[in-house]
Amino acid sequence: MQKYIFLDLDDTLFQTLRKCPAEVSRDKLQARALLSDGSENSFATPKQQWLWDWLNAGFKVVPVTGRDEQAFARVNLAFTEEAVLNHGAVILDKKRQVDVEWMSQMMAALPPYQEKLMLLWHEVEEFVKLENGFKPRLVNDFGITWYGVVKHADGTESTLRRLLDRVIRNHPLVVDGSLYWHLNGNNLAVLPRILNKESAVSFLLKKYHQQYPEILTFAAGDSHSDAAFLALCDYAIIPKHTQLGKRLMDSA
């Protein structure tokens, strides 16, 4: 039986220093990802280090991340299987080339959603001009604009909720399902509906089932946006004290 783990990265396998548990001393942390200037930015606790070692020894590990190609390349872990990037927009094969079949599907469906994204994004940019600290950007990877993300200088989710509530949440293009939003920590993303981790993982699962007579699948993730691809797999791993972990506890 072939074993796969579909593995979210940020806040599941590592996190920024600010998010690391206070009881874990700095010398116990291992750097796992770098900023574009080469400085260390994300770290794994001893428990996360053990988790990686265990998963990497027993599973085919498929990263499933919101990171783009460059940010993924700055993760200091030896991934050898396919990789899902940009919240499901892009799949890289084992040689780190774009999966042509998946990209063709995305490009055939994306144009009308891009137009709608830009309409909403214009309103986002007009709103953030009125207040200091907002940092909006459109995510471009492989020459394609996929989605938009906003951060804030104060690093708080509550500040981003003002933008969410006033501009995004009840926007007609969100209400009709063309676009959707995701808020977790200091990241507020607005994405086309066709762009999601669940669809990309489902695509890979079909391939793996064709390659092997029987597979066992695990998934790990920390946020609401991970829940759907976790549900596709036989077993799910959810870290404590994360967005998805708190949701699970609240529903218990």
C-alpha cells in the first residue's frame, strides 16, 4: 500500500517567530523558511521537527501551500513529490515543472474570474487609501495574476476585519460565489472560486489511484481553507491552537 500525506506548510509545519510557543526557547527552534533577502523567517518547534522526520520517513509528502514558486523555493525541506502552490492554482511535478494538464484547466477557466477579481480589487485599493498600514498586493506567479492578499502593519486580524466587513464580505461577486475570501492571522486573501486546494488535491489523488492499486492518504492543515482537502483523505492531522483546531474544539 502506498502512503501519501498532503501537507500544509505555514502554521502547520513551521511558523514565524512571533507565533512560536513562548515556552520553547530560541535555541530549540530550527529555521525552515527564509525571506527573499536570505534572513530566517519561519521556524519549527521540536514537535514539528519530529513530525517532519516521521512523515518524511514513512510517506510520500506532497506540500499543499499558499506560497508562490519563489516563496516555496525558500522552504528548507527536501520535498521530492509533486507540490501544490498558490492555494491550488499551480501544481509542480517532481522535476519542479508546471503540470501542463492542470495549468491548462486553470487557464481555460480563469479569465472571467480574473475580471471579477480586478473589479473587487479596485474597491479594496480605494478603501486602503483611506487608512494607513494596509499592504495590498496581487499575487502574480508564472506570469499570471491569481489572487489578492492584504496584510496590515499592526499584524492583527481585527484590523483586517474592518476591510473584510466594509468591502469584501457582502460584495456582490462574493455573494454570488464568483470570489471568496480567507482570513487567518495577518493574511486576508480574495480568490477566484475555481482556485482552491481541494480541487488540486483531488486532481492528484486521481493520478495516484491510477498509479497504485491501493493508497492510504493523510492530510495536515491549520486553517479553514485546509478543511476541504483534509476531508478528501483517509485521515486528517490538525495542530492545536490553530484556526482549524479552535474550530474543532468549539464544535465539540
